[in-house]
Amino acid sequence: MDRIEGESHGLQRWQEAGCWFRYGEHAVFSRIGGRGEPLLLIHGFPTASWDWHRLWPALSGHYRLLAPDMLGFGFSDKPQDHDYSIIEQADLIQGWLEQMGEDRVHVLAHDYGATVTQELLARQREGSLGFRLESVALMNAALFPEVHQPILIQKLLLGPLGGLVSRALTRRVFENSLGRIFGAATQPTARDIEDFWQLLIHNNGRGVIHRIIHYMEERRVHRHRWVGALQAMEQPALLIWGGADPVSGTPMLARYRELVSDRGIALLDDIGHYPHFEAPAETLQHYLAFRRRIALGND
């Protein structure tokens, strides 16, 4: 039986088990483990590869896992005067995988990471990706910016005073904001909150989140390209979706059904924005079933 990691096994141990690569002049943290077909795990905003730790033991029994902390996140460098973008994060991941000689990968992505995946899909469609995306599984993300419902702290960070809001962000405000996007029965524990907070403030991360959050504007600017990449997708696709997410819950899912497909959807009704963290066993079950269908040629 696949083992789900129910309790935190330590940020320090997670970091110690990681490795680093260079992106330009910056150091980028990553975790690599397991055996089998490569599975790229792309985290969301404002968290990091640590998001995957509850799935890691089980997934690593099936696949070779590749999980970076993107620039500005987690244990990676967080340059203060930097123009962060989805395009650049896709460059980072593409360069990393091509440097390692990967010629095909499956993708499991969440939130911000799903938008990076949309850019990678667009590049594959254009023939500018040096590897093939074999399948795509996405979780709670603003795939369609017109139905995205940002919470207050996101609006403030995106506004003209975003720099002040970012630097003044307190742990209590962070905790309250995070709690609003989790399901009522799957709220993060005090330990979870502390882990997320430490990842955020590492390397003075509070000083850059107002810069990173401009990805919300990027989604509007590049909507045609990124939605078009979903609509043209030939790979097997799966959505694992928390229906209780107030930011990108069921309205986003309805839009996906309208514009892309009504197939390959696993709805977790009472789960919020983080299915892989709130409901790891169910998330794992849906993902492994998806991969079995691919292996049998049924997806």
C-alpha cells in the first residue's frame, strides 16, 4: 500500500536532502528522488516544493520526482530588485530539465505552477521545448483569469502600496489569509503554518512577494496564449480540484468544462486550495489512477 506522509518530517531535513542548481547568478533549490518515469512537481504561490512532502514517499515509489523551489520561493534565492515573471520561471525549469538531459516528463502542478505549465505547453506547441510533456495534471489554479477571485491580501500586494504591504506582512495576517483558502475541516495546524511562514521569510522573502504576485497581471496579458495552450493540448490531462477553494474553486472548474473539456476531472467537494496538502490520500488515488489509464492507453 502506498504510504502517505501525514505529519511534517522537518523543513531542515527537507532542505538537507535537496540539491542546488544555478540559474544565471542565482542558486535554486530542488528535491530529486525516487525511480521510474520522471514526474515534474511545480508548486504554487507563495509556498515551495515542501508542499509535496505529504505525497513524496508514495509518489517516489512510482516515479523519479523533480521538484524545484522556483526563483523567489522557499530555499531558493530571492533577489530583491528583480522582475519576476511566469516566463522566466518557465525558462528556469526548461533550462534545468534540458541540462539534466530529460527528454520527456509528466507534470503535476498547483496554482502558480499550473500557469508555468501552461507556458511550457505553449512552447511545446510551438516546437521550442527541448523535451516532451507526456501528461499534465493540474490542481486549483487561475487557469482563466476572468473567473479568478483573489483574496484581500493578494489585492493589497498587487496594489500601489504592495511593497509596504509585503514588508509589513505579519505571521498572524499570513495565518488568517492562508486559513481562508483551506477547507473548513482541513485547516492547517500550527506546525503547518510555521513551516509555510519559515519558507516565506527565508532569504527575506517578504521583500519580494509583491513583485512575484504580478503574475496575476501576466495571466491577463497572456490569456490568449495560455488558454489556447490548454485548448490545443494533446496530452492526457487531469484536474484534481478542491471545490471549497474561494479563489479558484468550482467557477474555475465550470470554465474549464466550458472552454476545454468535461473529461478528466476529480472534484474534492470539501477541500480548499491545496488538495495535495489537505487531502493527500485522495489526491494520490486520483493521480495514480490517471497514470494507470495512460499506461493502459485509456486516457
